[in-house]
Amino acid sequence: MRLNHWADWHDHEFLEAMIPARMTKKSQQQKQQEGETDQQQQTTMMMIMMMGAEGAAEGDAARESGEGEDDDVLMSDLPASYRPLGRLGATLTRNQLPDAVDWRGSGADPGIKDQGMCGSCYAFAATGAMDGRWFVATGQRRSFSEQQIVDCAWDYGPNGCFGGYYQPVFNYISEAGGIALEQDYSYRSEVGFCRSANHSLVGRFSGYWAVESRNELALMEAVWKYGPVAVSVDAAPDSFRFYSGGVYDEPTCSNKMRDLDHTVTLYGYGTTPDGKDYWLVRNSWAKFFGDDGYIRILRGHRDCGIATDPAVPVVPEHLVNQEAQEAARKAAATWKRQQQPAE
């Protein structure tokens, strides 16, 4: 760890500006309200997402494995704005996957961004995944507008500068007819009037796929096949705020849905020379954070929730360029051993 941009911030200031979900939870705990609060209802809804919204049988299996905890629910229980188009499981074995995947410096990577004093991490996680998916699917490098999401997606669930989830963002973009470019609808770190009608909506998405929760192989496959993935993390430990390099391994970090309070973009995975498996993650706190804006988080049970609630935006099939997609996948992958053919 090292002192950084937030070293002289009070915890209250940091949480309120950068992780409003954690601040909201703290406030509600202090109030000790009876019954289920709005935030708890949101958490219950997101736990539906975690279990793949496939019903009681899978919920029972999840509880037996120690991962799921609370709900026997169906896809139909989800608010429409949160519903995925489907779910991605693992179709490849570990030996059929690259040894490492890294989307940094590729056309899927618009560079490190800064959400500023606005709790809009969900918008940056969403655009990070859309920027990447659009490039992989079409071969076109784009940087989409976070400000459009902050200004316009309120009716779908997000709360402007006061936090939100990326899942309804993808469905908002689908219903709105697309998303503008960042250069046209630029980020201002505050909520403004919705101006999407004044801009050309260049990026077209039809919703999102939920990646099977706590399925590491499924997530590794998704980030290789489709590009950067929107994920959530437990960013509450001070060690996260002051991370400076290496593989982040925080014993107190949770992978439970109820503890996930920050959203980021998964850029790949790998293994260090001394054998530590990690996830490569892009944050939205500028280059002040971590290793020039990135963090490597230990894969496995102490992954801080990376594999708990991943989402992949979907580009309509008629826009997908298969040659561009295969070329992008090849460029992002590193093979240190002989690839085994997919079955």
C-alpha cells in the first residue's frame, strides 16, 4: 500500500464521493429501521442476478456450495430493466483457454478514466464493457458516453451521481436506441438534463448476458471471447483504496452479493511468475489509483466478488464481424502451452 490522492480524505468523504453504495448501507444500518429497506430490496434483487435467476433448484445448489444465501426466485421476479437476455456458462476447459488475457492497449481499451466527485462507477463499468465489446464485435474503436448514462438512465434504476448497477444501463441503452460517443456527450462529473436526443447514438446494444455467478472458468471464457466485462467488487477495505501494486490479496474482502459496493471493468486474467493467479481490473479513479489505474486481484475465493455478478453487453448479431472478432481474441491472448482443441 502507499499514500495516494485520497490519503488526507476522511472516510466519510471518500465513501460519499467514490463508493456511495457503501455510504448508503452504513446510513441504513445506523438508522436500524424495521423491515426491509429500499437498499435491502435492491440487494435481494441483485442476489437474483447472482444465482442466474434460474429458480429454486439452482438456489439450493448454491446454498449447498456456500455461495448463495437468501432467495428462491425466478427470472420473472426481476424488474424488466434488470433482466438479462440469457446466461453464459463455461463451454471450454481450462486447457482450452489462453494462459493470460489482457485487453490493455488494444482497440478495446479507451484508456483510464476518472469518475471524479460523482458516484458514477456503474456508468464507467458499463461503458468500459461496451467500449470493449463493440471493438471485439466490429473492429471499430469507440469510447462511449458515461454522461448520457448519468443524465438519462434514471427510469431504469441508476441514481445519477449516487450509485447504481450496470445491468439496467445495458437495457436502457437497448431501449434508447443506442449510446453516444464520449467526445460528443462529454463527462462532467455531475447530473444534467438528458441530452441524448441531441446526439448521434452510435453504439447499438440489445441488452446483456449474465455470466454464471462464481464460475471462474465461465468468466475467463467471457473476458476472452467478448472483451472487457462489467463486474462488482467489495472495495470497503482501506487496503483497496491504497493499493499500489502486486496481486491484491485481502483476507477481509468479501465475495458475497450483499457486500459488493463498487463496480469496475474486468480486463483479463493471468498468473505471476511465482504462481499467483489474478484478475486484471480497470478502475475509474484516474491514474491516481493503484498501478496507473489498474489493480490485479487474486483469483479464487478471495477475489473480492469479481466472479459474483459479471455482465457482458450484447451487440446485435447482424453487426458482428466474425473476422474482426477472431483477430481481437487472438491479439489479447497469451499461450504458454499448446492449445487443446475445443470439443
